[in-house]
Amino acid sequence: MQYDGKLSISRVSNSHNSYISIQLQDANACVRVVDIEVPIELFGDIITGLGAQPVKFEAGDFSKIGKTMEFKTEQVVANYKNSFNKSEVTEALKSVIPAYEIDGWIAEIESSLNRQKSTGTNEDGQNYVNVHFRRWI
């Protein structure tokens, strides 16, 4: 079976080591399939045909490969007092989020709180959080 994918190659350099990073992503599921670390000294050998070189790799979440990612944002009412206190807002969401995580939807609370306009007060005076959800179908 073939899938649509995206391939990226980049050079990573830091104080600990340097290597070539090769990443393959499923284009529809928006998930990483594999992330390969190639030592710089072997990269030239590999791309010029000297195969079977030792590398390190990390496999992604294979259960999502071949599926399509869907995204939505829901306005979730939560009982918190200080919208600038992320831990308070997160705790308030924990009790109400399960009602929204149906039909495969998964809440992304942390990323929801990392942007402007993520919290507010509705017309009934209730505090809410704009929570991001993803699912793969």
C-alpha cells in the first residue's frame, strides 16, 4: 500500500553532536513515520550508494498512518478564576474535557493555552477555554 508523504532532510548541530536528520511524515495524518539520525561522516557514503550503514531511528505512531487528521476548536466552559494561571485552568479543564473526547477526538490542552484569545468569558458570565481537538479517521 502506498501513502502520500513528506520527506525532510536537515543538518542538526549542537554542543553534543552533529548529524543529518531525515524525517518522513504521513501527509494526510500529519504524523511522523520515522526520524533517522545519520552521522555526518556517513551521509555522503549513503547518498552515493554505499548502503547498509549504521544509523539510529525513532518510529512514529503507526496506528495513525494512512488515516486523515481532522482538527476542530471547541469553546469549553470551565470553573477557574485566574486565566493567567495555566495550572489552575488546566485543572479546571480536566473534569469537563472527557465530555468532549468522544468519537475519537483528543483534547490538546497545553497547545490550546499557548496562544492569544485562548480564554474568555461568555455572554452568561462563564469562563471558557478555546480547546483544540484532533482525531484521525
